[in-house]
Amino acid sequence: EAGVAQSPRYKIIEKRQSVAFWCNPISGHATLYWYQQILGQGPKLLIQFQNNGVVDDSQLPKDRFSAERLKGVDSTLKIQPAKLEDSAVYLCASSAYRGGPSGELFFGEGSRLTVL
Amino acid sequence: QQQVKQSPQSLIVQKGGISIINCAYENTAFDYFPWYQQFPGKGPALLIAIRPDVSEKKEGRFTISFNKSAKQFSLHIMDSQPGDSATYFCAASSPSGGYNKLIFGAGTRLAVHP
């Protein structure tokens, strides 16, 4: 079974520039997550999709971050304009969860962003 | 109430020793407590998980101990090996609202010395 795919793996941009990250979840997984992991910290949830609807974006800095999940499959996370503090690894995860008790999340390898 | 507090931040253990990492939570709606292992340059991967209806779960050298009344859980790594050197995250998940939301602790960087 193919895992969660993310691209690009690495990106270096100047502050105030824009960047986009792409995620392809495990086939059939209804729930998709974007996490931000700053060096030395635990992953922080930015946004959670159930199919193509947003169910939690309470920690997404909406003035600069946006995300979409068209057709309930792939997702794109965009940052515009980027700030120095956005330097982090952006992790995409997916889950087969469709209700009932909580279950496992499967993570991609992440996209490392450096903002200069 | 959504936080998961993890300690210690870092841990050094000799090969063959026992590694112990602790976590505490507040939200009694959490129903799933996984531990994730992360190697440099990789995403977190599920190591072992427990639900609150059991007090202990063992998989090979890895054991979760769960204390529901104290709202604490811990990971024990027996016979620690250099290959176990990684960052370990505890997490907790709640299905409240019909959505599977996973909250992570801050992580423990484990180094196992030969």
C-alpha cells in the first residue's frame, strides 16, 4: 500500500514570497491533516479535512495560510506571504476515520520550508 | 484542556537499559493514546497505542502503562538499542464532534549509547 506522498521535500524562499505544498493521502482515507512542526517541537495541527470539507482550522493563520482539498483526495497548503517564523516542516497525514473511536494517522515525510 | 504534557525533553540511556517517557493529559474525552517515533528527516510513525479501557499494552520491547485516574500514561522501552535513538511523541485523540483530532506532546529526544 502506498503511503502519504508530499512534495516538494525541501523549499527555500525569501520572506514575503509565496510557497505551496502538495499532499496525496493514502487511497480511500477520508480524513486529511496538515501539521506544522517547528524544530524541536511536537507537530501542531493547522487544518483538518473530512472528505473535502474543513472540520478544524482553528490554528491556521488565515491571513497568510490557505488550504484546499479538491474532490476529497489531494490537498494543497499555501503560504502567502511567508514570514521567518514559518520556517518548519509541514507534515501531511491521513486517516481512514469515518466515525466511532479514534484511530491511527499515517504521516508523509514532510516538506521542509526555510524562509530567509 | 487540549494539551498533552510530555517529559523529559531528552533522555540518554545505555544500551540494554530501560527508557521511560511520561505524558499527562487533562481532557477526559480522549479515547486513544498513541506513541509516535520519528527519525531525522522522516515523518512520525505509529509505534504503539492504547485505549483507556486497559492499563497496559505490550508489543515486543515496547510497553505503554496507562493510569486513567491520574490521567497519565508512559512508554517503557526495554533492552534499549542504539537503533531506538529517535524522537518520541506521545499523543491523544478525541472523536468528539465526530472528528478524529490528534494532539501531540512536545517530544522526547532519546539517545541510546553503545
